[in-house]
Amino acid sequence: MKRFLLTFLLLTNIACAQEASLSTLVTPQNVSYEQCVKTYNIDLQNLFYLTIASINANRFQITEIQSKSGYILFNAVNKPFLAQVVKLDGKTSMLKITPANNSYYFQPGIVLNIFKYIDVNPALKNVELPTTR
């Protein structure tokens, strides 16, 4: 009986810990700038397309795309965000997702879900894109 009770308590604590982490992703809070920036070993063009795909997969509304300068404006939970892809070198790029109104009080899951989509889709990272002349 003690063994059953101990197992039940451990499983309950694990379930509560998982729910708490999920609620912190959807609860508005102050998010640091460092959480909004991530570097990838992907070239600029592929990361830009992966970012568009990620925003679309998360069902956020894209309002403007500027491919030459590498930014995407989108709305998530009725708040405007700016996703900007920056080239660091030939095979490394950085993605910054910041609130367009400069208020860092929002749900961190918005940014983390976009990063997670890019991390989970490695097949899309090595797509050969046609070059235009």
C-alpha cells in the first residue's frame, strides 16, 4: 500500500510539473530579449522560408513580408510581432522575433513555438532553392 501511495504521489507531481510549464507558455509575462533571439546553422534564405512556414503553421496572421530586408510582420493573440532574419555568415543566420510595439509583456509560447517548429523540421533546412538571374 505504501508503495502504491508513493508511486501515485510521484506521478501526480510529474503531471503537475508538466501542467505548470504549459501554463507558463500561455500566460502573459515579461519576456527577456535573449529569449526572442536564436542563431541557426542555416543560410539566410532557408531560415526566412522556414520562419514563414512556422508562423503559418502556428496559425498567426501574416500582415507583411519583406524578403529583401528579411522581415515578417505578423499578429499573434492580437499583438503585432516582427520576425527578422539576419545573415551572420555564409551558413549561419539569426532569427529575432520581437513585439512590434516594444512591449515585452506577452506569452513566451508565441516565440518558443516558432523556434520549436524550425528545430523540429530539419528536412526543410537543406532544401536547395533555385537561383534567379
